[in-house]
Amino acid sequence: MYLEKLEIQGFKSFANKNTLIFPGMLGRDQRGITSIVGPNGSGKSNIADAVRWALGEQSMKTLRGKKSEDIIFSGSDKKGGSSMAEVSLYLNNEDHQVKIDYSQVVLTRRLYRDGESEYLINQARVRLSDVQIMLAKSNFGQKTYSVIGQGMVEGFLNTTLSERKEFFDEATGVKQFQIKRDDSLNKLIHSYENLNQVSMLLSEIEPRLKSLTRQVSKLKKRDEIETELKNLQVKYYSRLWHEINGKFKEFNKKFLEMEKIKQEKEKKSAQLNRELSQLEKQNLNNNEFNAWQKELNELQGQKEIFTKQLAKLEAELEIKLEASGKFDLSWLSNKNSEIKIELKNTIEEALGLEKNIEQEKKILVDLEKEKNQINSKINELNNEMLKSNADSSDQGSSRINQELKDLNNFLIESKNTDDLANIKLIMARVSQKIKHLLELSTVAIERENLKQAQKNLMALMHEKEVIMVRINESNFRVSARTERVKIIKERNIRLEKESKDIENKLKPGLKTVNLEDNKTNQANIKNSLTELDLKIDNLKEKLNSFNAKENEQRTKLFSLQKNLQDLQIKINELNNQLNELKVNSARYETRLEDLEVEIRNNYGNLKDIMDKTTEGELNVEMALEKINSLKRQIDQIGGIDPEIEKEYVQTKERFDYLDSQTNDLNSAISSLEEIIKELDAIIKVRFDKEFKNISAKFEEYFKILFNGGQAKIVKVTAEDLLDNKEDNGKNEEKKKVVEPTAENQTIEDKCANNLKRIKHLQKYNATGLAGIEILATPPGKKIKSIAMLSGGERALTAIGLICAIISCNPSPFVVLDEVDASLDEANSERLAKILDDLSHKTQFIVVTHNRASMRRANIIYGVTMEESGVSKLLSIKLDEAKAVVKN
């Protein structure tokens, strides 16, 4: 790489655009020398300043100015000032020393009067750091040997040890790595500063975040408990609401059903009352009955007369028989009369009993109907009890259902029992079973239903007991009368036989006595009695029929009255049951209303409860206990501001962001530390190698310039400086800077210690050097310190060192601005020879007044100053001029 062209416009005295073209490769490894000459004040040194400025020089002192606008042409009496200064360096990059895909690199720098500036590489804007990195990789140096100005040769020897160290960073070619290292160190400092700030923020946020985390945990726990409470309340209140509402509807349904039954019974009662009124209003024909009775009395009077007459005739017959000495016939006749009277009476008694038996059987049929009706009612009541518990699914209801089934089976088996003793045992057994059911029942409504069922069932059983007593009494009467009829009929058969036997005995004896008149009279009387008996029987039949009809009406009246009474009792019972149902319905309605108020207060939405159907088993008492427990837990947690969660999210996001930044910063710090470590290793190896070469060349060129003598460069470490310090306190302080941080230090303390360590690294760089010491002993002298050298010796020593550096690490081009001004003719010749020897390694642009340097130049540019204060260029190619002279 070498400089092909330099364009200057508006820079200091170069107001107009000026172009300097430099020779390329002049033969094998020959890069040539360009000399720039001119009188003092013509502006030739401004060319060196332009190159230095284009390479990124920031020091206005080095550029011989006070402020940035001083480098812009300010104008003269005849020419106005420029608005900007621009310098462009055209670098040949065919060897690709700069790692870009261009064979030519144009480096441009502009500055405007408003202070705005810009850097361009191939007309593309770049940063200063990009320029510095590119130049460092190409072995350019802004402050050192690439551009060596007036006074810099001797000034180099007067610099401090640390300033010489910076010079050698460029001289050894480690500047590009040093720039990267410094950039990494600056980034590392910023990373530690940011880490310290982030750590401080985290230390402030973390306590609040912990507090918010605890509160949010409580809030989440509260939400979980409230969710569990809501779900449990839904199940609990749904079960209670549906149960109470179901019972309320059930009572209302039963009330309506019973009200309907009551209305039917009241209609039936009204019908019975109407029938009873009609029956009571019926007037029987008592006149006809009285006439029949009167006639019967008269006939019975006649019969009594005929009976007396017949008895008189029979008495006369007995007297006659006794008078004729036939006492046995008299007794038999009398006996026969008694038998016939008795036979007549027993026949009448048997007929009466048979009629009574028929009536009693009719009564038995009615009683059996009533008993069957009672059995049907018992079955209906038991079925209702079973049905009311059929939908229950808990264990207690299941046991109640089983007990009710057993009770139902028991009642079915015992419904046909007629024995009163068994009925009483059955009643006792039923009462015991219902009592057991009451003990099993845990639900209030079930207990009330069972109590009512027990009351109704016992009433029916008692009614059945009364019916059974009446049936038994009626059966007993039927049996007794039937037996009596049987006995009477058997006696009548004996009496009839006995009467026939007596009559057979009387016939032979009566033939011997004249009893014709008597017999005729008896026959007539008996005929009359027979007629009377027929009439009497007919009247009695009428009277009995009348009495039967009257008894039937009376029985019907009594039956209607009894049925009406029973119906009224049932209506009263229904009224009582309706009242109980109404009370129970009102009770459950009140409970339902209270429950709905409680649901609205504790849960809120009644519709959710009404729509929810609880499935499976639920222990209501345990659920209520759990609800109260959850409420206590919520009360213990207390009220928490809902905004806490929002604040927690924001704080957590902030904390996580800062924590991630901490991790990123720690990762970046680790990466930077590793990069710095790698760069330190590269810098140290390359610096040591190049430093050794430069030291050897320095001694070589020193001997050439001085025709002998000795010279060397020596590294000065930080420890060497510390050893020379007299202040032990400062020494200890210096040592403490590099001490490692303790593990028990805070993050802030660690960051502070790391910053001290990094600043220490910045100060002493990767080589660990504090500076460079130059030792020079001209021939014939014993001095070593460069401070003891004369001005010329100092200049030659500095030039020898610069030439050694160029020889070991040549820059693409070197600008020398009157570095030979203080040299005599002989030393100038030696310098010119050295430059000519080094021109195969680098391109020289020499601003000089020295003829030796001019003679060795390939191109000479002359700089003059016009009257307008503007520098102007003239050029001559000496190679071409020499060829013209030879021809």
C-alpha cells in the first residue's frame, strides 16, 4: 500500500483545490522519495498537517491551531474565507493491506465552519473509530512516525516514559490491538458502571418485590380459597335450595291434592246432607199402619175368644174323658195341645231369627266393604311414604326406603287378619317400625312426613279395629242365631213327631166316647182360628214389611248420619292436615326466602344456584363446616388491594428486565475479559518481538549516524516505578489497586474494585510497561542519559530511533517535516542515505530545505505564497529532468 494522491481544499493556506501526485513503485521494491520545498511561510508544512489531520489527528496543538475552525482557510485581503476544509488521501490497496474489496481506498475528512465534521472512506460516511482501526491495521500512526513534524524529533526524546510507550505501541504494530483493547476496556468500564447501577436498582427493587410477592401469594391463595368457597357454596346452597324448594313444592302439591280431596268430600257431604234432609222429610203412611194394627188387635181379640172357647171345649173333653175313666187320654190330649202351642211359637221364633240373620249378613257385607276401603287407604298411605323417599340417594334415605318396604310388606301380609289380638299386635309392630324410621331420619321434612304418616296410619288401624269388632260381633250374632234356628228346627221336628204319636194314641180311645159335638165345635173353632191366623199372619206380614221398610229407612238414616259423621271427621282431619301442610309450606317458604337472601349476600348470583344440579353425595354439615373454615381463612388473609397484583407484575417485569440485564452484563463482562485477555497475549508477544528488532536496528543506525558509539532502548515496568517511589503509603495504595475482591463484598464494592483494576490495566496496558527508557552513548563519551546530549546529538539519536522503527515496521508512507533542519551537511548526507535505503520499505514525503534530501528525491514539489495569501504548488520530476540533461 502507498499514497497515490493527496487532494487539499480549504485547509489552512490551501484555499483552492490542490492535488499532489506521488510516484508509485519505481523499480523492484523501490517506493521513492518526494521532497516538498519552499521558502519559510509558504505553507509547505501545511501539507504535513493536512496529512496528519486526514489521518484523524484530534490535537489542535499538534496541528498548530487553537480551535477547529483555525484549519479552515480564513481568507485574506484579496480572497474570502472558505466554508469548509477537506483533505483526501488516495491510497493504493492493490495488495489489500486494508481488508476491503477495493484496490484504491480514498480517505476523506471534512470540517464545516458550523463545527460539523465527517469522515468518509470511498465516499461512504464512517466513524473516527472505523478510520483509526483501518489505519492501525495498515501500520499508520497519527501521533508517531507516520507524520513527523517540526520539533517532534527532539520533542520525542523529551517526552515522558509513558508517552514514549504510546509511540512504541504504534512502532511495534500493536496499535490496532491496543485500540481494540482500549475499546474493550472502555466497554468493560461502562459494563461495570451499568452493572453497578443495575445492582443498585435491583437492591432497591428486590425488598419491594419480595413484599409484593408475599402479598400476591396471599392474593392468589385468597383467590384459590374464594374459588373453592364459591364452588363449595354452589354445591351446598344448590343442595339446600333444591331440597327446600322441592319440599316446598311437595307440600304445595300435597296441599293442592288434599284440597282437591277435601272439596270432593265436601261435595259428597253436601250430597249426604241433601239425602238426609230428603229422608227426614219423607212422611210414612201411619194411618194405614194404625188400621192394620187395630185390625190385628181385633183379630187377636177374636183369636183370644176362639182360643178360650177351644180351651173350654178341650177342658170339657178332658172332663168327659176323666168322667169316663180315661185319664191318660185326657193327659195326652192336653199334652198335644201344649205341643202344638209350643210348635207354633218355635216356628214363629225361627222365622224371626232367619229374618234377623239375613239383615245381619247385609250388615256384614257393608262392614267388609268398609274394611277393604280402610286396607286400600293403608296401602295408599304406605305407597306415598315410599314414593316420597324414592328420589333420595343418601345412605339414611336408602335405609328408610328399605324399612318402608319392610313395613309395606308387613301390612300387605297382615291386611286380611281378622283376629283382634293380632290386629293389636300389628298396630304395636307398626308403631315400633315407624318409631324406628323416625330415629333413622335426619332430615326435618322426612321426620314431619313420618310423624304425619304415623298419625294417619294409626287412625286407620284404629278405625279398622273398630270395624273388626263390629264384624266379629255381627258374625257372632249370625252364628248364634243360625245355631238357635238349627236347634229350634230340630225341636220342632221332635215336637211334630211327638204330636203325631199322641194323636195316633188318641184316635182309638176317642172313638169309644161320644165327643162328636165337642169335636165339631173344636173343628169349627180351629177353622175359625186358622182363618184368623191367616189374617193375623197377613197383617203381621204387612206390619213387618212396614216395620222393615221403616227400619230400612231408619238404618239408611243412621247410615247416612254415620257416613256424614265419618265424612265430617275426615274433612276435619283433612282440614287439620291442610293446616299442617300450610304451616309447613309457610315454614319452608320462609326458609327458602331466608336461604335466597343468604345466597345473595354470600354468593351473589341466585340463578347459578337455581340452575346448578348437585350430583353425588354431599354431607351438608361437613360442607357448612368447610365453608365457615374457608371464610375464616379469608378473614385471616384480610383485604388486599387488587392493584397490588398490577404493581407486582410491573415490578416483576422491571426486576426480571434488570436481572436479565445483569445476566447480559455479566455475560458481556466475561466476554470482554476474555477478549482483553486474548488481546493482551497477542500484544505482549508481538510487542516483545518487534521491540527486540527495533532495539537492534536502533543500535545499528545509531552507529551509522555517529560512526560508532552505543545505544539501546530499555523497558520500564510498573514495578520499577514503584520501587523508585519514596512514599510507602502510595506504594501500598498502588498495590491495593490490583488486589482481588473478597467474596464477602457487596456487588457495589466488587464493581468499584473491578473499575480500579480496569483503570490500572488502562494505565499500564497489556505489556505491563510503564514506559520506555532510551540510553545513548556517542563515541568517545561516557554519558548514557539522553538529557546530557547536545541538540544535534539528540536529533541524530531521535532520527536513528525513527529509522529503526521504519525499518522494522514500515508504514505505507512517512511524512518528514523538516526533521533535518538542525543537521549539518555530513549528517544530512548520512540521513539522506538512510532514507534512500529505507525507500524500498516505505514511501517518504520529505518537507525540507536540505539539498542532500532534494538530490535523492524522485519528485520535488515547490510551494509558494501568492499575494492573496494562498499557497500554490509547482512540481518537477527529477528523473525526467535528469534524462533531459543527459540527452
